[in-house]
Amino acid sequence: MSLPRAILDLENRNLGHHGEPTLGSALELAAAEWRSGNRDRELCLHLLFLSWYCNLEPPHLTGYPPTAFPSGELSELFHEVYTAIEHQVFEDAECLYVIGLMALLTPHLLGEDEATWQARSLAFGERYRKLVPEGFTASHFEGRGAYGDYFAGQVVAPTATEISMLALPARAPKPSAPPDK
């Protein structure tokens, strides 16, 4: 099994300045795939992202109806998917990066206590840096819907928090020429 095209299409419709609030529908389809037994890595990554993002952002941006999954249920869904792939996360640089970043930014939304997710975010960041010392480029996430768009934006412009917590290399400005005398 893989990520169904309908989910990716809904995510793609959400992109850009004139994007439609379709992530709630993508989440519902992804959750249905999950419930039917699809455990494809790509589906899991998208479902982790969608459950987190729809829990984080307001419904007018995502199209997510809170009545479909109350906030607590989204956190439980995130935790259920994470638990299913937990055994492979530490050897998968992309899982380390995306799950570690979500844990760093909002540990309270991930379905376990904050301290556990904060510790994971640090451990995941360290391991990610060992596996991918230069970090991912945006091209790694191209063509992967809202999931890819979000994380491509994060690797291009890391926040100060990411730099300090995930030990991302700071993008130092180019040195200027010495002043003329």
C-alpha cells in the first residue's frame, strides 16, 4: 500500500496563496486508510503531519471540522501512529526530523506528557544530525503535498529554536569585503 493519490491531491489543493482549506478532508481520508490497515511509511508521515497540523491551526485554514475529531482525539491519533512506527524512527532521518520538529514546537499536542516529547525532540535532533550532518534540502520534500511544503519551508528557513535545539548549522552571512582604506 502507499499514500492514496486522493490524499495528496487534497493536500496540494491547500497550497499557495489561493489554497483551499482541504486538509481536514485529507486527514479524514488518511485516518480511514489507517483504520483499514494501511501502514505505509508515507501514509504514516502524512497522517502524523495532518493530525498535528489540524490540531495546531484554526479550521478556517485547514478545513478541519473539530466535530470530526476533537483535539484530544487528534493527539491520540498522532500518538497511535507514532507508536506503530516508533521501532523504525531512530534509523529514519526523515522521521527523526519531522517528528522531532513537531515535538520541539508543540510537545503538548502529541498525545503524551510534554517532558517525554521534549526529551524525544532532543534525542531525535542529535540522531538526525548524525545521519544527515548537512541537513535535508527543500528538494527532499518536493512533490509531497502540504506535508512536503511545510517541511521544505522549515529546512530552508530554520528558526532560532531549531538551530539551538536540533543543532542545525546556522546559515552565516557571507563575509563582506574588508573596508577600503
